[in-house]
Amino acid sequence: MPATAREWESIWAPYDEPTYNQVLELIRPNDVVLEIGAGDLRLARRLAYIAREVIAWEMQTAVLTNAAHGLPDNLAVYAVDARRAAVPKGVTTAVLLMRHCQHFHLYANKLHSAGCQRLITNARWGMGVEAINLQVPRMLYTTTPMGWYACWCGATGFKPGPAEYLNPELETAVHEVVDCPSCRHPLAN
């Protein structure tokens, strides 16, 4: 029986090497990293070899029981529900690998409020990995020009416009927005 989108968040599944490598390439030596949904700590251990400090959150204690031995000194592991836990002080970068994330806006708000600078994730587009600057101001969707957008609520899409404005730049530019059509939809968030 297939899982619903909400159930995907609670199912542990490791990602492939290219995805992990995309994340690792974005980590800096001075980063204090919070990994949300750390699973079996496969990525957290590798993050600890690059970052100054890594904090791993995983809510499935059964997964952690088998994985939390022989940890690097700069890796701290907690069995917590990230939706309810407070972001530790000093976190500079968060990692959220969760293609079917239903709480992107919650995590983005918490991280932003805690002063976290970047969120490395695949949650908005459901593929690939992006590094989101959490502290950059967002435009209102209504004032955004034609092109791709990624909203604070986690929704993504293409804002239509006149065909004469189509150009190659529209293929890669992404506008960071708030208050997109998904935000106004009664089932959003």
C-alpha cells in the first residue's frame, strides 16, 4: 500500500551518494550544522568531518539505537521531534533532506528566527539540492516578475507572463517569495 505524503516524513530512507555529495560540497569548515531528520546518521557522520560541529535530530529512536555508537567528538545526536524542538544557539547551517516534507515553512521560520543563515535542502523542489539563504528578504509573489519562484511556505512554481518576455534567463533564475497562491489555498500549510 503506498504511503501518503504525510507518512513519507516518518519513513526512514537514506539518500543516494550524489545527493549526499551535493550537500557535503555546500558545507564550510566553520559551520555549526543542524541535520533535521538524520536517520541512521550516515550523512551526519560525514558532515562532522567537514563542519566545526554537527547536531543531528532524529525522532525515530529505533534508528538511532543502532546508529549512535562510535560517533565523532563534534557530533551530538538527539532523539527529538524537530517540529517541536527549539533550534540550538549558534547553528549557522541546517540540512533538511526530506523530499516529501509537509512542514517546510515551520522549519524555515524556526531556523530564520534562531539566526541560522542557510538551509540546504531538497524539500521545496523535491529533487536536487539547494542552499537557501534564510536571512535574505523575500518579495511578495504579486510583485514578482514572470519566472520560477520558491515560496517561504515551501511551494514552487512558474509565474506566467507574456510570451514576449520569455528568455533563456528564465530557465535558471528563481525568485524567493512569500504569499504565493499556495499560501492562500485553504489546504496549504
